[in-house]
Amino acid sequence: MDAYLKWQNSLVNKNKAEIAGWEELSWLNGYNSGEAQEQRDKLIRKLKGSVLFKETKPYYNQISNGCKLCGLGQWSCLFITGKCNASCFYCPTSQLSDDVPTTQNLSFPDARAYAEYVNHFNFKGVSFSGGEPLLFFERTLEYLKQVRKHCNPEIYTWMYTNGILADERKFRKLAAAGLNEVRFDIGATAYKLDKVRLAKGIIPNVTIEIPAVPEEKERLKTLLPQMIEAGVTNLNLHQLRLTKHNYRNLSKKDYTYVFAEHPLVLESELAALEILDYAREHNLKIGVNYCSFYFKNRFQKAGFRSRLAHSLADPDDVFTQNGYIREYTGDSIGYKSIRIFDEKPELYPTQEFAIHNKTFYFMKEQVMKTTLLDPEYRIKVEQLINREPVEIPSDPLLFRIWQLEYIENGLREY
């Protein structure tokens, strides 16, 4: 079997293992994929090349500065809390507990320490998410102030919110502290725009960021002019995905699921592309982008790996597009990545570095063991690492090297 198809089959098996017992779900298959693929291809063609980040982010008109930094791997998202005061049926996480602010499984009880972390890894953008950051407004404000005080003054900052606790006073305090953008999930408030309007003229950039819920597609089309009037400059549409936290809600919907690294809702992607196309056809003065699962899964992970590698690896290390460390001698090839810990692990030898009131531990982790190359393979490997191929390699070893070298291109075929 072709190495890429074999790997995709492993994703199918992984999905099935994760959702064992969820028999009532409808999965995309060879009988119903053709029509969906034709519809998606038609919508993508209408964009006439307006697709960013290796064809994973279709857009109309513009994307926000925060989205650009995300795709470039220059963004840190701090989860202020794990607790939320909304009950969105599509939420992929539990949202039940108030936790210490974290990012990438690293905890930051001290706001100054987080600002120093941002500096250490040279992030150009910072966002505050949750849970719901406005549940703990003073905490959110303090972390924002510390970032503004101790980081590059050009750093771009934004906050995600469902808007339930939003008011003009909070927005004015956030603006005074240097918040550049606020992103509303209006799905949490029955798609009302009243809290969005409060931010207009106070926060420099106002965005709506929501999952593309298929049954709300027509409502969102008609809301676009109202969004513009409310001061919204960008609409970001995510793809719904199935998790253990939203399964009971999503399983009640008539959705079709696509196998990927996580199960994805087919109709959500098509709805996002239709809304984007509607804005294009009507020449609306708003930026709309489809933040696909593949964009987030590939570019956010690669971005963080690259940040760690460029800051913590050895001076002579060679980094791949996908953020791994390549160890190539001509006779052999292997790959490693930097792994970082909050606490010193007992089983691994690590190095450490300290910032304000915080010590981190890190190590190089083998992700592909060193493999000896015969002369024929050496030629093929050198061709592969020197130039990204148009076609995905079918050979198992070359396919694995391709995965570690490059970020996969495009939205996968259904």
C-alpha cells in the first residue's frame, strides 16, 4: 500500500478507537464523498487563488494581523482559565475548572514570568483565551499589562470572549492596557451583536470568531452587513470537530464526519466556504477566512516546534520547515525535536533555563531514529530535503522524511 494511504488508514483506525461505542454517527465514505468533493472544489476555485499557508486557509478580502502571526508560528496563546460561563453545544473541551494560566502545557501563575517567556521565544503576538477570560477580568488585565510592560512594544495582542460579561468599562481598561483586538464567539449568545457593538471605537480591531455551524449558515450570511455596521473587520470561521466533550450534543445533529487526526464535520467546512463565497459575491467590506482544522493542526504545531528549536537547539542544528531538527551525515539520517517541561522529568536527562520566578527543563527527543542510507537512498533523500516534492513520496522511509521535513499542503481529499 502507498505510504500516504497507509498512514491515512492509521488515522481511520485511531478515530475508530477514540470513538468506540458511538455507532450512530454517519461517516463520509466512497458512496457520498464525490458530491462533497465537487462542491468544495467549486467553492475553492471561485476564490481564484485566495488561499494562504500552503492552501489550508481560504479567505476573502483580508485576514487579521493575529491570524497572520498564527500561521507564521509567531504567536503564543495563554489560556487564562479553563472555566467558561457559556454552554455552546459545539465546544470541544470541558470548560469546567478554573486553572492556573497555561500555554503548551506550561503553567504561568506569575504574569511577569509569562511576559519573560514571550520574550525568550521571541513571540510577535499574544492572545488571551480560555475558558472565558472575562470571568477573571483582573487576572486577564494583569497578564496583558505585564506583556505590554516587559515585551517588545510592537507585539500584537488579542483576547477571545463569548461577550456575556463584556461591558464598555472593561473594554476601555483593556484598550488602555494595549489590547489590539477582541474576538467574539457570538454563537454563545444566540448570534446577538449588542456586546460586539460595545467594543466598536474602543478596541482597535473587532473580530467575530466562531465555528461554522451548518444550520446557521443562512443566518450568518444575512448577519454580515450588520457585523460590518457593528465595527467587525474580520469573520473567522472554524471547522467543527468531534471530541468526547461535545459528542452527546453533536451526535444529535445530522452531520457527516470525516476521518482525520480528529473526526471533523463535513458540513461545517462546506458551510464556511459558502459563507466566504457569499461575502465575495456581494463584495462586502469585511475579511472572511476559513480557519480549517488542517491549518490549525499543522501550522500551530510546526510554529511551536520552530520557536523551541530556534531558541533552545545547538547553534549548528539544522531545522526543517516542519520545526524538527534534521541530523544528516550523508550516510545516515534522523530527526529530533525539542521537548519542554514545567517540572524536571525523572526518566529523561534534561537541560534547564530560568526566567523570572520560573525554571524550565528541556531535551532533544528522537522522533525518527537514525537510519543508515545506501547510495541509492542517499540520492533520493538529498533530492527530497533539498527541494519540496510536488508529489508525496510513496516509499515508507521517504514518506516519513517528507512528513518531518515539510508541512503538508492543502485540504485533504474527501
